[in-house]
Amino acid sequence: MQIYNTLTRRKEPLTPLEPGKVRMYVCGMTVYDYCHLGHARVMVAFDVITRYLRARGYDVTYVRNVTDIDDKILKRADENGESIAALTERMIAAMHEDEARLSVLPPDREPRATGHIGEIIAMIETLIDKGFAYAADNGDVYYRVRRFDTYGALSNRDPDEMRSGARIEVDEHKEDPLDFVLWKAAKPGEASWPSPWGEGRPGWHIECSAMSTCCLGETFDIHGGGPDLMFPHHENEIAQSEAATGHRYVNTWMHAGAVRVNQEKMSKSLGNFFTIRDVLEHHDPEVVRYLLVASHYRSPINYAPESLAEARKSLERFYNALEGVALDAAAEEAAALDPADDGGHAARFAVAMDDDFNTPEALSVLFDLARELNRARKEAPERAPALATELKRLGGMLGLLQQAPASFLKAGAVDLPLAEDEIQARIEARAAAKKAKDFARADAIRDELAALGIILKDSREGTTWVFETPGD
């Protein structure tokens, strides 16, 4: 397997520190508000990565943290007139609901910053002892950026050119404008914890250094997150962690691409900011997940009505291929992803995913498999169950195609041109026409429904229907 390492800017073989085991940490959410589409991108990207690594036989320990103490949390709790605990618990529950609807598997561990205050303080004390940090006279503790020789390597930035950077916070208590806060002195009435430097709370960056090393060790295999975290957050994590432990922090850095809305950056100021639950009010969760999976995890995604329509059509093609085919239980039990098989779909899928989790190429394999399944249904029905089983199994590695086909196809008809009881009435009218040998009338009813995207499927058990977007 080859994975693109943001730090080295090239693809590198996956070589876990411990053979057969992968330890991965991904920066999670700051829980002051509902999760947005950018969060969904990161959730889904690393869910696919975790699923595939496990399918390839790796024992994966996936850790994704929760930041439950932060300036934004304090401000929002004050605005809402609720406690910090009430706000964060409510937002964490909402986050879990959102990820479950998007078929995102929960991480193995989900540490919270407030549960690791002791480890955070210990790491800061170590940094002070080693001369990498200092306590200021205002009760804050800062990290000395210029003491860390390779600072800026991840984001490819020169510290000497950062002084005027927009994300460098100027503070008269700092020795150098580049220095960043490790511990913040508490203001009157703020949530705080006792420390050697007085009552206060941790800075954002140190939280992840403490939680990741606590859960996965001083060096681990993969660290991931969104594109906006590379600088300064991940840059600061490296500086803190390696200065404190004296060891390499992470072997491979992975960053998901940004989400754009109608080709513009998503932001509240532009009025194009969408929470996950906003989107799922109007779109099937699997359609949204497909949109997020259809682009390579490092590529930007454009969220637009036409993008979702294309995602819907793609899933309909898969589910129409699967609809009505009984899965082959024996094939399902025996199936195993084997990259050495004789040029089959599983092998091609593995080649794509082994190349830095190339989901667009993997999906092209699934489309080929769906086309073969459709041919088999007509020309070699005995092959259809095994092909359908393989399509569903490989799709499952992307978190897709796990619904009953009929349920998905009918659920897509949120804006049906006819009510379901009216559709059923027309099906019954067609059946009556056929019984009366009025085949012209029966065909006319079928054609009228087909023109609306309602496709009738006859079988020995009766007539069912699915909805396909007109124009497919």
C-alpha cells in the first residue's frame, strides 16, 4: 500500500511500527455547534480508510478526539445561558447521530480534552524543563517556536516569513510573536483547573499532543485531519510532541480536501454554510456519503445540487443492478479480498485502494461489476447472485450499498410525482386491464408511470416499482 504523506509530499509504502497493526489519530470536532459538511468530509474519509485497512487484514486502532473546552465553547455556552457540560454533551450526542446517519463507524477511542488535564499539565512541565516553553507573567504558558529547528516542515513555511501571517497571534506577553499558548490563565468566572501556573485551561494544540500520545504512544503510524489544520494546529502538535518526548511524533500525515459550495469556499459570511443535519433533511444520507467518497480524499469536493443529483443517479445504477437478486450466502461467507486473484474485480479494487485510497478508481471497478451483473441477469442468471454479493461486499468497504435495494430506490422518491397510494392504484388498474386483455391500456399505464420515473417490475410474486430520476 502507498499513502501520500503530507510531511514528505510523496507517496510512501505503509510500514506500520508494529507489523499488522495500524495506530491512527484523527483530529475531531470542537463541540460548540452542529457538525458541518467539512466535518462530514473528514469523518467519511477516515472511515473509508479505517474500513479498508481492516478489510486488508490490519488491526487498526482508530482514535478521534473531542475538544470539549475552548474559547468558542465558553462563548457559546454563555450566549445560550447553559453550562459548558450541557452544551458539549448535547453537541457530542448530535455529532454521534450525524455520523451514524452517514454510516460512519465510531472510533475505537474518543478521548475528551477535559479527561486528560493531568497529562496535558505533565507535558507542559516537561517542555518548560527542557527550555521549549516558558511561563509568562500573566499566568499563560507559551511554546518557544524558534527552539524547534524543523518548525514549518509540515506546512512548508519558513518561520522567518511567518511574523506577519494572518494566523500568528501577537501578544505583548510573548517572547516572540511566533510563540503559541500551551496554558491559558482563567478569567474570572471561566471554567478552569489548578496548575503550577495558577488556575487555567489548556491551549487547543497541546490537547491533541497529550491525547494522541496517551492513547497511541509517543510515536504512531498515521495522523489525519482537515486541510485547515495543517497550520498551525498540526505544525504545533509536531513541535510540542517531539520536543517533549525526543522521538518522531507521526510517521504519516494525511489531510482530507476541503468542501466547496457551488465552487466557493464554505463560510457563514457567504451564506453557504451547511450543517450535516441541514443537508440530511433534504437528501438521503447515502447520497451525501457517495458524494464525499466519489472524489479522492485529498481532492476538494464541490457541493451543489447537480453534484448530489449525479450521486443519486450513480447509486440508483448500483441498486437497480442489485434489485431483486438474491445474495449468495456461500459466496458471501467465502469472500476475501485477494489482490493476487486473476485480474478480477476484487483485485482491481485492491489495486485502486492500495494506491493512496483511490476511491474514484475503486468506484469505476464497481460500475464495471454492476454492468456485468446486469448482463448476467439476462444472459447467465446463475452468475447473478455471486456477482451481486461481490458488488455489495466491495461497496461495503466504502460504506455504500448496504441498504435493501427496493428501500433505497423508493426512498429516493422523496419528491414523487404521485403519492404512493396513487401509484398502487394505477398498478391495480394495469393488472385489471391485463386481466381483461386490454393490453393497450396496460401498456399505456406502464408508459405513463415510466415517463414520471416510476418503473414497474413484474415477477411471479406481483408487480413492484422503483423510482429513477427521469432522464437517467
